[in-house]
Amino acid sequence: MTYCKSISIGVLCAGLCFASNAFAQVSFNFENIDTMLTDNLLDEAAKRYSSVILSFHPEQATRLGFSSANNKLNTRSQKQTTQMLTVLYSVRESLKAIDVKQLSEAKQADYQLLLDSINMTIWQEEQGRFHNDPLYYTQSLDAIYDLITKSITSPKQQRADLAARLTQLPQVAEQAKNNVTNPAPFLAQLAMEKAYYAYLSADEWETALQPDVTDPDSVNQAKRLVYNAKQAVKTMFDHFKQLSQQTSGQDFRLGKDAYFFILKNKYQWIGKKQNKFLRELDKDIVSTQTALTKALDTFLQQEEESDEVTVVDGLEAKTEKPAKKRKNKDFQLRNAQDFYAASAPFMTAEIDEVPLQTLDKDVQEALTFLIQQGALPKKAMLFNIDKMPQYYAYDYAYLFQPPFGDQLDPKPEFLLRVPTGNKRTQQEQFNQDFNAPTRKLMISKELVPGRYLQAQNTLSNSAIRRLFPSESTANGWSVYAQQIAKDNGYLSLDEELLFVAWNNYLRSLAAWADANLHTRQYSYTEAMDFLTQTHGLQEKQAENILKYIVAHPGEAVSYQIGLNAFNAAHEKFRKKQGKKFNEADFNAKLFQIGNVPPDMLEDELSRLYKRDAELKKLKESF
């Protein structure tokens, strides 16, 4: 694996103060000195907030790149929460004292990102997560894999940090037993499942601790450490299992107030009419289902318009008349069951294919194609792929860890699930994950021009934008990237367009379920029936969608929030520039901007276009 860069507090502070230091090279003028001073105040608030994360949330700090937090796990207690809130309130007050209008234009987006992040952190702590959220404790298991999957420091130091975190797992398990008493049973069930798969995957811990160790004492020491850590995970599992069987626990659904707070502060939704928002999700399902129906009709019409059908009856053969083409008046919306039937012929992949060796070639071809089409700026892509750990593989086919945006590494690993098990099981997984249309969609959404490429092209963003990005624009970029690939012909075959329509349909169903479940419009059973009975999803697929929604409220909706912002900006500047509009230049500017709040995307683009015009004018004057 490629070793990642890491940062200390000092390096972070240097990054946050970069803009201020740059001003030292320019002579003072009294028209911008107030802006300079205000920008400095924002940087100071960002440094204080980062210090709070490093001190109180070492698991998150590792993902942000603070190597000094790698040997610690969160302490989950009332005392720790109280201390953290006291400091956070102070940081937020200092931030609110800043005159936003006095900030430079670029810093205004940074301000909003920082404020939203602080608000979310405060809100989460005020909810008393240590009492009612068992998933908060299983984050310690994710923190173990943050060290295993991403080499943040030297191998020796990495193993020492991993050993330190494994040593602390019994303490986390004890905190879970003492603190979590009456959570939502369904959340306890999800936490129980995470603990179960961590227990099954413990061999990965031992391998990571001693990759080349042969000394018997060191081997035995690692085995003892892993054994104790496994026992701690079993303690978590037993406790969460007991809690999951309670009948008097809380409702896992947030309710409207809490749900829309998350949408506004974590995902930067700016709407005011909640009921209108819910109705728009209904319309989006109809829109994506209509698109899926049209894509399916391509295959249905191929069957209906076949020249002849030969039926063998003994030794005789007879020709039947082809079915008539359906008329527009017979049009009816189709659902998941129709997709399963139409996509079956394409659900095949060679079992001997090694995705870790062949995907790189496909990615580079996609990048070259989209550059030639004028959709992307000319720039090389550093590609690093690795096998997904067993712990993650049980849930998602493709996973990024740490999440894109929450890292400062120029070569983020792309973790890919590689089929395992007996030959039949492997074949089924290959058919599901590496059939031709799915493979090209994965490349488009997550690699080129997806989130992997975006992450590499946003490394020059301010530290605030890299550390505390908007998740809506990050997620929206994934869908927008698929759209770029489709519009420019990378996704062009009928079966590829069918899978694009299917992905959009699934996304709209997930967003609908997310909002209607957490606002308590629907119960879990009603949401499951909506997905399986009304829309024909397989029960396992519907269950996976709902589980993710329960654990990550608002995220399914965030894809649509981000996509809407990208589409609106694209349409505005395409019309504004007319024939001068350059697709590659537009997307290059999106990379320069990074994941700012969706409602600030157009202002940021205007700023960059204005800057380019001024530079052009300046060059022409010489």
C-alpha cells in the first residue's frame, strides 16, 4: 500500500494560515487590511476547532490526518462531553463574532463550512450519544481499520499505534456496558452486527500487527493482544444483542425537527418548506422511474419486434407472428422486478479476471477518453487500488476509507471488494460486482471522473475545505460524474444506459425512504413494503438500504442536494457563456472550488470566471 502523508497541529496551522502568509509578499493597502485581519480570525477559529477534535475525538482526528492521535480512542463519558462542549461553545462564539461580509470572497465559503461542522459537532454531543447511540461505540472498530487500511506513518509506528488502539478496546467495551442502557433496539441491532463482523475479522488485526515478525515472543504477544481485543468485541456484541431485544427502547426515527437540523447543518439544505421538500422526493421517484421504464422498453421492444419465433414441436417447426409493439397509450411505469429480468443477461463476469490488476487500465482509458471528448482538463491521475478488508466487505461492494474529503493524502487508496469463498460464491460475486455495465458505472461514479479524481484535484484547496468539506457536494459529485460520463459517450451502450437509469431510480427510492422514515411519516415496516411491494426491490436489497439510512440519516438525500447544485450551476454558466462555454474548463473550476456548500457553488464559480477575465485583460494590456 502507498504510505500516506500525515500532519501535526503545527503543519495544520501552517496550512490554515497560508493565505495570511501570502499577504506578507504584497505591500499593504488600506482597502484590504480589514479583510486580511478578518481572514486571520477565521483561521484562528479553525485552528482552535481542530485542536478540540485532536484532544477529544482522536478517532476523527486520525481521519483528518493528525498522526499524534493515532494511538488513542475516544473517551465516551459525561465528563468528557461536558468539557468538550464548554470549549466548543467558546469556539463557536468567536466564529460568530466575525463579520462575514468583511471576509475575502473565498473565505466566506470556508466560514460556512466551519460553522456548519462546529454546529453539527455541538448538536451530536448535546444529544448524549454516549447514553443512547451504540453505533458511537462501534466507531472504535472503524478506527482500528483506519490504521490498518491507510499507512499514515512509518510501518513500525503504525503497528505501535494499532497495538495501542487494540489495547484500549476493552475500555471502550466497558464504557458501552456502563453507559448505553436504553437505546433504540434497531440501532443496537446494527451495532451488534458490526461487532459480529469485527470479531470474525480479527485475524486481520494479527496480520497487521506482525507482517514480517518471526520472533516467538513477539508472535505470542500479538496473539494475546488480539485475543483480549476479541473478548472486548464479544462483550460489545453480547451487550448490544441484549439491548436489541428490549421492547421499551427509543424510536430510532429522528422526527422532523432533528432530521431537518441535520439536513441544514450537515448537508446544507437551505429550503424552508418541509412538506414541499417531501413532495419533491415523490416527484423524483416518478421522474427516475419513468427514465428506467424508457430504458427497459429498449430491451422489451427488441423482444417484441423480433422477425420470427420458431417453436420446435416434435419434428415439425412452425413460425409464430411477432408480438405487436406497445402503443403509447399502453405505457406503464415499470419497477425493480422488470430491471432484474432485463439485466439478467448482462450479469456475467469472468471469474479468472483479477480486478486489482485490470482496473487500472480501464481507469486510464476512461480518463483519456473524457479528456479527448473535452469533458475534463488534461491532467495525469495517480491510481492506487488495494483489497478491501473482510470487515468492510460484508456490507458494501465498494468502499473508501477514510471517506473522501476527510483526508490530506495525495494518493488515497481505493478499497475494492475481491470475491472470496468457494468457486460458486466467487462466481456469483463476480457477476454482481464486475459485470461490464456495473464496472463502467463504478469507474464513472467513484474513479473517473468520480470522487477519486475529484479528491486528487482538490488538494490545493484551503485546509478548511479539505478538512471540513460539504458532504452534499462530495456525494453529489459522484452522481454528476456519472452524468458527465453519460453525456460524453463513455456510457453509451443500451445496457449501460439501463444501469444508469437503475442507479438513479435506486438513489431516488433511498432518498424518499430516508426522509419519510426519519420524519416519521412511515414506519420501518411501511418503508420496507414501499420498497419491496410497491417498487419490487428484493428484500435483501431493501433491507440494506434501510439499514444504511438508519445509521446515516440525511445522507441518501444529500446526493440529490449536491446534484441539483451542480446541474443548476452548469446550466447557468452554459447559457451565460454560450459558444464560449468550455466543459473541461468548467469542471476544472469545480475541482479548484472543492466541496463548498451547495448554495455557494455558483458564487464561487463567478469568482473564478471573474478572476480569469481579469487575468486575460491584464495579459492583453502588455
